[in-house]
Amino acid sequence: MMESALAALASLADPSMLLMLLAGVLAGLVIGLIPGLGGTAAMAILLPLTFGMEPAAALAMLIGALAVVHTSDTVATVLLGAPGSASASVTLLDGYPMARAGKAKRALSLAFLSSMVGGVIGAIGLTIAIPVVRPLVLSFGSPELFMLTVLGISMAAVLSRGNAVKGLVAAALGLLLGMIGTAPTTAEYRFTFGSLQLTDGLSLVAVALGAFGLAEIASRAGRTRAVESPVSLQGGWLEGIREWLTHWTHVIRGSLVGIWAGILPGIGATAGTWLSYGQAVATAKDKEKFGKGDPRGVVAPESANSSIAAGDLIPTLMFGIPGSVPAAMLLGMLLTNGIQAGPSIVTDHLDLMYLIIWSFAIASVVGALLCFVSTKPLAKITKVSFTVLGPGLLAIMLLGAYQGSLQVGDLWIMLVLGALGWLLKGTGFPRAPFLIGFVLAVPLERYYFLTDQVYTPAEWLTRPYVLVFIGILAIPAVLAIVRRFRQRPDTALPQRPSAGAEADGPLADSVWSLTTAVGLLVVFAVAWVLAQSFSAEGGLVPQLVAGVGTVLAVILVFREWRGGSFAPPRPDRDPDWVSPEAPDGIDAAASDTPASSSPNTLASTGGTRVAATQVLAPSDVKESPSSARRWPMLTPMVRASGRTFVWMTAFVILVTFFGYVPALLVFLPAFLLFVARTRPKTATIYTAVMVTVIAVTPIFLPIHLPGGMLVG
């Protein structure tokens, strides 16, 4: 193993490898600055660029981005009070009050150092895991790998915050979409409907970018920000560094909590950072200081943020079980390059394992140093409205989706999946189990048939590790039954998730949620009927998945119906949406920010100033009372997202007929002028820069631009 570690370090010393690592770090830092994107968007945007690369170079770039994206998302969290990602919302509790008190640099230095050390500790944990877990992994056969795949999908769904049934339905839907195309065992076509576009299955990039990238753009691009009171960018880097040294125990504890949260499937970065914050509060003697600008409230979650990503790589690489969306994308990249996670990677590609470890540790250090020296210019990016960033991100994402098959059809698939992802997010379906199910669909089926051909059911179901995994699978069901019996008789009826549950979207508990459940029931039922026409081997797993999905969807429809999901959606359920009737465009009732950290509180000190922002409802989506009565389902948020999808569709139509560059020349200025309401000069410069960059990119990178049907 030492030889593999040294060989990986030597390969990383190659200038081309260092360049790819640095490119990933820079991309991760920039993407992390944009509120709401995070690690998922970073991986989704960079994943298409790995086509044609050597696996080592691709891993260096992706790991570089993954290691630092949670380092830079602190900038928007501390300076603007707008979390750069869901997991960064924990840092908001104490980081933003520190900034409002004139200690922004102090808070940022605490965060950067904690994130850096957390990443290094996470890399050390991954290093220790190799000799510890390797013998266990090498003892696994196809039965254990099959059960691990089932376990990973089930745990990610069941442990999703909010409605576990919705998590299981999302996982089943991902599995079903992953089975589109050629069956891995019989080479027959399934669910292709006679389309050549679908014979090779759905592209991972198209699915990931659609369900997460386009869905996020649609959710956010219809909104604008208004400049609020300034935040001081002074407070002292050195004071923060000295204070950080006094909290080293919180750094270590937070990092260890993060590694553990990353190892457990379905916990995720958000829950992991809250666990780290909770242990910091629980071990403090002066708990009342937390939430009011306590440095420990910054150190603990930021230490966990980076170590969670490293911990997540342990089950992903060792067992092929991703616990998060970025890990699922990384696993998909490995599978695309013919590298199987599990026994294969620890025997045949151990050097890649150590390359990942070195890349993660180096990127964590480099990313933190870059944040220290470039916070002031980086902070300017956080002030750009997402409505302005949206069209540029859309152009990059669509171009990335095209690189997989070089077919414009992937853009249409991505658009459809974008609408699906938006609907799942809005109605409270967790999307992580959906993507994990999609990625693991083929391994699940392959391991099952290998097991079925070699062992009898009695043989493989009684293997020790298989029994352990079955026991782990049964734990959530047993706990649910125990909780049910412990409830009082008057509370024994099925309860819907709390309206305040984190997993609930702005369309949850509304007619949209019921309609989505009915639609998914139809999809599963139709898939089950179609699967009857497949061969015995080719149709077994699709029938099983569609059957289970149908049963779960029936349960979900019943719960939605019984829960009274007939009301129109409530706009105030969206934490980013602000009622137009609120004074000064700020909905104070919907805010949970402590009074001491209110955006209206002016910093008492001078220095470099960065404007804090609040998300406001766009003026063009205000509706009259009569319109609201006629179309109660179409809230301002829904209408804004719908209009964004119309613009996306128009762009794809232009690409289909005229090619990518001509489509950009029309789409970008039109969107910027009529939706973002930018100045003509801004729209012109923006369009010129984007078109120039995209037009010259194929000269330096293996990127292909779509040609139109009318222009070739």
C-alpha cells in the first residue's frame, strides 16, 4: 500500500495533474460562492468535462472541486446571511451575527481554517479506512454486493428527512429510469418505445444536470435580490486565527462527527453539520451564547462540512454505495471509465484511491489559502442576482449534457428531467435517493443475476454478512413499529410530516403534491404492464421495482388524500420567497434570523463594505386577487418557475434548429433584457463574453458544440 501511496503522490506531482487539480479547486470555489448551488452543482457542471480524460486527471479535478466547495460557500453565508448551501445554514446562526457586529474577517478566518483542517482530517480518516476495511471488502462476493446495493438505496431513502415513503418512491423512480435501455443480462431493449435515443439508456450527466441543475435554475432564476444594509469586511484575520487555536478541540470533534455522518448513508452534509453544531452546544457551559455570534458555532459546523465529503467517499469507494448526490456522480464517472467500486478498486486501482486522498488533502489546504487572499473580490460574485447568473449556468449545463452522446436529444431529456426535479423538490420528494437509485440500477441488476446463477436462495440468504445487511434493513421497520405501539391511542393514526420539516417543499401538502403522487402511480403501473412483455430474466427486476413502486405510490396517494392535500400551495412555505405585501419587501414573520442578526441592523464599524441582500418577489409575477381566485394552484413562485422553463424550452428549440452559438446570440440578450431586466450594455457584454468563451473552448478542450438541423 505504501508503494501505491507514493506512486499516487508522484503522479500528482506531474504539472498536468496539478493543473487539473487547481482547475477543480478554482471551479469549486467559484460555484460555492453562488448561494443555493453547492457540491451537487459543482460535480454536475464539471462531470461533462471529464469525457475523454484519463481517470486520474478526471478524479483530480472532481475531488479538487468537491473538497473546497463548502469552504467558499461560507462567504455568502457570513457576509450576506444567504447560505451558500443547505449545510452552510448552520454557520449562518453565529457567522452572520459576527459579521453584523463588525467581525466578518474574524468569522471567515475561523471558517476557512476549520474547513481546511476538517478536510485534512477527513483525508486521514479515508487513509485509515483502507487497511481497516480492505480485508472486509475483499471477502465480499456478489450476494454481499447485491445486498449492499439494496441497503444503500433503502437507507438513503428511509433516512431522508421528512416523509420516508416519498424517499422510497423517489428511489424506485430512479431505479426505473436507470433500467431504460439495453438490459445488462439479456441485451434486450426496455422502455425505449422504439427510440434509438433511449437504446443506450439515459445519460447520467443529463439526469443529474436536469433533476438538480435545471430544477434549481427554475426555482431561483425568476427571483431578484434587493440591496440591503452593508456588512463590514473588517475585524481582523489574525484575531480569528489566534481564536481558532483556542478552539482546536471543537475542530477535531466536529471533523470526527463529520466523517461519521458521511459514512452513514442518507445522513448528508446538512444533518452532519447540525450534529456537529449540536455536540458543540451540548458540551459548552455557556450555551446561551450560541446563535448570537459565538465563534464555536462557526468552528464546529465548518470542520464537519469538509470532513463529511471525505467520510462519504469511504462507503462510495469501498462498497460502491454513495451516500450523497456528489458521491453518486463520482461513482457514475468511475463506472463510465470501467472502474468498479468495491473489491475491484482496492485490488486493481489502489493508486487511484490514494490519488483521491492526496487530492482531497492538498485541495483543502489550497482552497483555504485562496479564500484568505481573495475574499474581497470573491465577495462581489455573491452580490450578483441569480437571475443574471441563471442563463450562463444554463448554457454551461446544456453544453455539458451534450458531450455524453453528442445528440441534441439529451438536451430534451435533460429539460424533461429538469421539470421532474423541480416538481419533486417542490412537493417534498428527496432527490438524493432518486439519483442514487439511478446510478445503482445497473449494479443492482448485475449483482442479483450473478448471485442467482452461482447460489441457491438458501445458500446466499444465509451467508453471515447477508444476514447482517438484512438485519440493518429491518431496523427502520422495527423502530417504526415500536414507535407506533408506544403512541397513545389518540395519536396512533398515521401522521403527516410536520409542515416545518426541512424536506417539505413549497408545494407540499397541496394539490400539487397529490397530483404528483397520482402521476407517479400511473408511471409505475404502466411500467409494470410494459415489463410483462420482456423476457423472464430481462423483466424480473423491472417488474419487481415497478411493483414495489406501485404499492408505495398507492400508500402515498392514500396519505395525501387522507391528509387533505386539496388546497392550493402556500407561497410562504418557500423560505426564499417574500410576500409582495410585506413591508419593504421583507417578510419578517417568515424569518427565523435572531433579532441580533437581523438584516436591518447596521454594522457599527467602517471598512470595506459588502452589500447584504434579500430575495424578493419579482415585480412581474405579482397577481391580482381575481387571478389568484381563478388559478389558485399557480402561485407567483409557480408562475415564475414555469416562465423560466418556457425560456429554457425556447433555447433548446433554437439549438435544435440553428446550433449552439446562434441560439446563444438570441437567448442570452433576450433573457437578460426581459427577465433579468439588466441594462442593454450589461446584456451585450455578458453575451459577448459567454459566446466568445464557448466558441473558443473546443480549441483547447475536447468539447463539441451542437449543430442545428437547418445550419449543420
